[in-house]
Amino acid sequence: MERYVLNTERETMEEVFGVNSTSTSILEPTFNAAPGHSLPIIYLNQGMPVLKSAIWGLEEGKMNIYSLDIDDVLGNNKYRPLLKKNACIIPITGFYKWKKSVDDPLPFLIRIHTQELQAIAGFYIENDDSRNSFCVITKDANVLIKPLDNTMPCILDPKKNKGWLNGSAEQILRAGFNDISLLPEMTAIRVPSLVNDLSKNSPDLIQPIPKLREED
């Protein structure tokens, strides 16, 4: 997942994830969330789910890691233990993918039209400067997304949100994700190339546009 959208009301966030937030700015709409941005995540604090801002990306020496495949997380002795105590949910309303098989990559917005909010599986770390940072967990793309990219974020079944935060994240990853049940509810919408410009952040980025050429 390279970019995503989060555009929802506080009441919806509270209803879907059972969180409370006193911040008036944490849920300001973002239509072009990108690595390095400060974005809301959900994790447990003293047994209760909380909504807090964190930086998207882990600093590893001179590298920044924004996403990791399931196998890379499960096979790493540094990251796997974090699933037990530092699992988090990244709330989104859709994510972008680019069709890179053409000279001018085409952006698409992927969303689940039956869910206003989706829960993306991730984990976070606590930095020395007291600012948390987080990483998205990815998997092989399903048949809808495969023509655009080989990977996609791990989208949690709403019934597993609590388990993900309550210590069952590793078991959920090992059990895999049943994308077949999601496919009828997922859509890929061609959107304007405005999303390519990180300085742009408005509803214009997610407006569907008509087919412009045969390879769209």
C-alpha cells in the first residue's frame, strides 16, 4: 500500500472500532495519505482501544520500511514479537494502486463499497522521541488487484478486529485472509492523476473518471 484515503466522521470511527478521541484534528480528511505522514492508528492502551497519531514508516538505519509481507513479519525475530504487544489497525476508506503496465501509470482507488471503514493490519513501535511509527502488513494481491499490482494490504474481517489488537495477530496472519468473500464487495475505480502529486489533498482525487483509452 503506497497511498490511501481516510475520510470519515468521528461517530463512524467510534461505532466501528469502539474508540474515543478528544482530538478535533486527528480525523481531518486525508485523500492522499503517504509514507512519512502522521496518521491515525488504533491500538490498545491499558486494555482499551485508543486512536492516536503515528508516523507511517519504520526507520531501519538508512532505510524506511513502510510495508512488510506476511512472511517477512512472521519470519523476522524482531517484528514477530511485536504482533503480540504492538499490533495496530490502520483505519482507511480506500487505498490507491497504479496500473504500471502502461507508459503512463494509471491510478485506481480500491475500496469495499459495503464498508465505510476498512481495518488494515499493522504494527507499531515506540520511538525514543515518544512518537510512535507504524508499518502496514501486506499479502499477495487478489484477482481484482493483480492486474494493477502483485501485493495488497491485509484487510481484517471486522469480526477479527478485537482479536487482532488483543494478542491474536500472529494466529490471524498464519490463518490467512479469505479474499474470495471480499471480492463481490470490492471495487477498483479509475481516478485522476492528481493523486500523483503529494501536495494535492482534496475530494477531487477520488472522483471517478471515464475510460480514456483502451488500456485503462
